[in-house]
Amino acid sequence: MKQEQKNIDLTQNSQSVLTNTAANSAANWEELDRLEASLTPNIKGRKGGFRLGMSLRRTLGDTAGQIVLTLLSVVWIIPLIYLIVQSFRGEPGAWSPTFFPHEWTLDNYKRLFTQTQFPRWYFNTLWISVVCCIVTSLFVLSVSYAFSRIRFRARRPLMNIMLILGMFPGFMSMSAVYFLLKILLPMNYQSHLSLIIVYCSGAALSYYVSKGFFDTVPRALDEAARIDGASRFRTFVKIILPLSKSIIIYTVLISFIAPWCDYIFVSYIMSGVPDTGLYTVSLGMYSWLEREMIQQYFTTFCAAAVIVALPITALFMWLQKYYVEGVTGGAVKG
Amino acid sequence: MDVDYYGLSGAKRLTWRLRRAVTRGLKGIGGFFKNLIFGIKNFVTGIFRGVYELVRNFLAGNFVTKLSYFIMGSGHVFRGQAVKGMIYFALQVLFTLYTVFFGGNYLSMFFENFFTGGNIGRTETYISDIWDDELNEYLKIAGDNSFHILLYGILSLFVILFFVLCYVASVKESYKLEEMKMIGKRPSGIRKEGAELLDGKFHVTLLSLPMAGLFLFTVIPLFTMILIAFTNYDAGHEVPERLFGWVGFENFRNMFSGTSKLGDTFRRVLSWTLIWAFLATFTSYFIGMLLAILINRRGIRFKKLYRTLLVTTIAVPQFVSLLIMSKMLDSGGGGFGTGGGIITQWIEQIFGYHQQFGLKIFDTRVAIILVNLWIGVPYSMLLCSGILMNIPADLYESARIDGASPARRFFKITLPYMFFVTGPYLITQFIGNINNFNVIYLLSGGGPGDNLLYSDGAKGTDLLITWLYKLSLGVDRNYKLASVIGILVFAISAVLSLIIYNRSSAVKGEDNFQ
């Protein structure tokens, strides 16, 4: 037991791992190894030479694995390194003959913040995603709680309808949404409000993962609260939500990141809008890569990409544990 | 898995499994239709029963209850639920106003040529012979807008449905109030009803707002777009200048026709979509799984570092990572067309092959699948790591004691377990890849084009979904085709989802994987 504890510490400190489960099971692997070592001599009295061969093979295998992983990791981050070094490139133009620039400069960043509309795009995206994140999380959590805990007559039919709705490609109905927005917001249908409406209105459809999570929270808790006289609202807010930290973080994370990554809806809603200051980062940056702009703006694009990707990546890495839990939970339940 | 199975040889096992998969799939689809018919039957009998009950209550009720059948909420007002009664009454007034001044007109135009075919709307925009001095041209007289008629028609149908539901609820409550009064009970006040919304009817509170959003901005647009598939709405019938009209199943016939260029294009795009989804799903799944196993190996060091490096591609927003990839692969033709992508240069230096991303369909497709690995492998690695950890360690232990080689352990324990657990995930992922807009659109934009093979704006690496996007925006817009494609994508996803549904219900019976 002590050994196992030590193993857990060891793995957590030195080499581990994404999640607690991962750490635990890494311990399992270690334990397995130990078990095997203790068992091996007892089985058919294996000869020393054979065991030496085994360990040699293991070392070889480990080395090979190490090499493969190192190579792959390098391959994996090359494009991102390319992005970063290109953002410091001094030579103008879209085409560069070499991976690393000859001339290093900060001008691209300076230009980004002084001569382009990028700061405006950035704040547009930021406030849109904050609003969306709040609304979407509220929607998703309340829908999934209702479906998971409350048995009402329309429950099954509603869940089935939502399942079917989710199977239509999301932007198939974009042109109809566009017309609806034009009717509802005749003065400014190509606005951030429209985008927020578009992002949030379909939010309830992705209740699946968090419903799966709520299903795993014991119902006995609800019943206990009920016996103590708590209303469903109180049970939800005071008992279930505090227990659901991981799924709340997952929902918030996903809904916060979505507007940063969306290109398709924003390009539809904002198509042909005269004021490019209304753009979000993805739309604005995509416009820099158009044929007539790319020569002038490519390095600026790289700088902007770094600025956009940094906080999102950091956020993701920081909350990765919850993301993995969400993905795994949702996938395994199907 | 029954005993017969173990008596079979390798090849026969495969056919056995295939046969089982097919029968299960068919059973699932059959079960779905059985449920559907059963549901419809229940629905119809429910309506009949409801109507019967309403008539019976009307006949049995007293004057106030009878009045509430004509003036909604009157029953509530007279029996101590004034606020609720007023809300019902306001609803009735609003509905009447809506129908008289707005919805009725649109509904009549909506259904005018619905069964016979023909234009939606009566007058087309035309240029009159009245000269407008301000604009310096002849005055334009605006006609009907077919799209608005369609949209408002659907909206009105749903408004009517909603109103009918409210009406039924109100008269039922009214009758109940009468009964309560007869036995001397007091109806609950508005405050208590409000408190009930946080407790017994908490689901109403939780669901109403999300459902309203879903309804207004997903359901109504979706119904409208589905109907577009049965019209001739395209660039030649663009609203508001022109009208479009009902054409029945003509668009579907054109899409599936064996001789037309459109039919050819559709089959090409569809087959590439399926090939792509298959390859993208399975390549990233297997490589991700192998990587997860490798990283979880005991002797490997710097696990966390490797994981972090590999996972960065999920974290970086796709429009950044894919666009930069597209630039790196650029060979001068497609993509951004500036040429000299760094990867293109490397491949030329190392292999002496000038890859033509965005110029040759085959090269582009290979590149897309490889780039998708870059995005997709970390994702499935994360997923597989989590699940691999959960494989009971005693399985491996006993296999080792029995002297099974690592390869054998992989094929006999790891793989079956993974398939068993991640089966639903694989199908979800397959559906996700059918709809994978980002990877295609941001990498190649669907190109390269080939006018001999493709028509109607489709290009060599277009999936159905990117084709749909192009058809609903820009120069190639053809809304009717976009709508048909949307319905087909739905059909594919629906069939696959039915398989998942069937699988997971089949799984429930089997407690352990075999």
C-alpha cells in the first residue's frame, strides 16, 4: 500500500499525467509491473538469461518509444513554431524561402495594435464570448438538469426531438435565421446581438454531456434534500451545482471558446457588412488572407494568430482536466 | 456472443459478425419504425380522447365553465384566479389580433398553391410606368416576398398549435376549478402558483427559455429550409424581386438522376464525403490509441511533456492552425495561391516530388487527411488514455502469466475492450467528420475545381457540408439544392445515430464485454 502511495506521488511529481484517474492508473501499471516481477521467478523457474533478454528488449522498446514520441512531438509543434517565428519576420510578403526569418522584428505586433482594427475585433470577440458563455452555460445546465432529474410527461418526446434536431447540419437553416434576424432587428441585424442570438439559441441542443454527468450524481441526495423540505430549485442550486464543478467548468470552457473559433456563422451573418470594425477575430483575420491582402498582411496575420491563440491555449491547458472528463464521459455513454 | 461463434474459423467469424451487425442494424431501423407507428397511433388516439373529454366537460359544466370555452380565462377570473385568467384572456386577444392582421393572410398565401404547385405569393415586384423624380427612375412596386410567406406561414402554424395547447389547458383548468368549488376547496393563489414554478413545476422554469430560443431560431428556420427543398428558390428566383414556387420532388429527382451532371457531381461529392469520414475517423482513432498506449508505457519518461505538446493542436483555435497549415502546404495553385509553402519546399527537397496541394485533387485529399491526423490524433489520444486506464489490470496480469505476447495482449484484450467502449464514440466521430466543415474549408476551400467532373459550384475536395455552404452563399448560391443536401446529410446522420441507439440499448443487456 505504501509502495503504491509512493508510486502515485512519484508519477504525479515527475512524469504524470493529465488527470487524477490517469495518475491512479499509472500507479496500476507500476503495480502490475511489480506484480509481474514478483511472480516471474515462480513460474516454471525461468532462466536468468531469458530474463536478461526480456529486460534488454524492454530497454530497447522504451528507447524506441522515446524516439518515436520525441519525433512526433516535434512534428506536431512545427506548424505552431512556424506561426510564432513568422510573426517576428522582418521581411515583407507572404512568401518566405526559409523556415526561420533572416530579420527578426517586433514591428508586426506594433502594426497590429496601432494600424489595424485588430484590437476592436479582439474586444468584440471577447464580449460576445463572455455573454454567450454565461447564457449558454445557464441554458445547458438547466436543460440537462431538468432532463436528468425531473420526470415530466414531455421529457422523452422533447429529448427525442432535440436529438433529431441536432442531426441537421447546424447552418443549413442559416439563411432562414438571417431573414428572421432581419425581421426581428430590422435596423441592425448584422450586429453582435445577432451573433449572440445565433450562438445561444441552439445551445440547449448540446445538453448531452452534462446530462450524462448529472445522471451519475446519486439521486439519494435529491431525495434527502426533499425530505428536509428543500424545493427543487434549492436542491439544484445548493446541492447539485456545487457537486458539479467539473461539468460546469467544461460547459463554460466550451461555450467561451466557441465564438473565438467560429468562422462559418459569423461569415454568414456579417457577409457584406460595410463596417469591418464589427468583425470578430476569425472573420477579420481570414480577410487578411484573401488574395489581394495576403502579401501585405501575412506576417500581421501570424502576429494576430499568436495573440488570439495564446489565451485560448492557456485556458485550455489550464482546464484540460475538465475537458478530458467531459469528452470521456460523453463519449463512453454515447 | 454465443457458443457457435467460438467454433468458427477466422473468416467465418468475420461473416458471422457482419451478419450480426446487419441484422442488428435492420432490427434497430425496424424498431424505430415500430416505435414511430406506435407513437403516431398514441398521438391520434390521444387527440380523440382529448376532444371527447373537452366536449364532455363542456356539456357537464355550468354556465361559467361554458363561458370559458369562448372567452379564455373567464372561468379563472370568476373563481379566484384573477391574474391567471387575465393572462389567458390577453393571450386570446393577442392571438386573434395576430391571426386577423398578420398570420391569416400569410397562411392563405402559404397554402394557396401548396398542393397544385406554382408560385408562393401573388404579385411579383415590377417596374411601373410612374416616374420617380427623386431616384430618377421608374417607380418599383414591391410585390410579395415568397420567403417571408414561407417563414411566416410556418411561424403561424406553430402559433396556432401553441394557442390550441394553451386553450385546451385553460378550459381543462376551468373545469377543474368548478369541480374544486363544488367540493368546497379553494383554488391556489397566484403566489403559490409562482412558488410551484421553483418546485413541482421547476422543469417549466428551467426549460422555457432555452426551448423558446431553440424553437424560434432552430425549429422554425429548419422547417422553412426543409420546405425550400420542395421549391425552386435559387439565384434566378431571388427574393424580394422575384417569386419562387412549389415544385414537389423535382429537386430530389434532379439530384439523384443518373444522367445529369448534377447527379454525377452529387455522387462524387457524396462518395468523397464518406471516404473522407471513414479515413479521418479511423486513422486518427488508431494512431491516437497507439500513441496513448505508447505514452502510458511504463518505461517512457517525460509523459507530461509529450502529452502537452501533442495536445496543443486541440487548444489552438482551428481557424488559426488550419489556415497556417494551408499556407505551409501552398503550392501556388489553390489555397491562398501565393506558392512556396514551407512544407511543399521540404517535400521537394527530401523526396524530389513537387506536391500540388490545391492543384491536383489526389494530392489535396491526401494532404487533408494527413493534416486531419494532426488535429484529430491528440483528441482520440486523450479519449483513449482515459479509457485504457480503466481496463481491468487483472486481465493483463492473467494474460501475462499465461505467456501472451504484447501483440497478442493488444489484439485480444485492448482492442476488443476499446471497440466495445468507444463504439458509440466512433460513430459520433464519423458523423462529426461528415460535417467537418473547418478542416476542408479552411485548408483547401474545397478546391481544386474540375469543370469536367463537377458542376454547381462543387469542387474536388468539397464535402456535402461545404458544398451546402457554398450553395447558400456567394456566386453559386442555389438554396433549393442546399436544402436538399441538408436533408440528405440529416438522413445519413439519422441512420448512423439509429445504429448507435440500437447498439447502446443492445449493450445494456450485455454486462461484460466478451
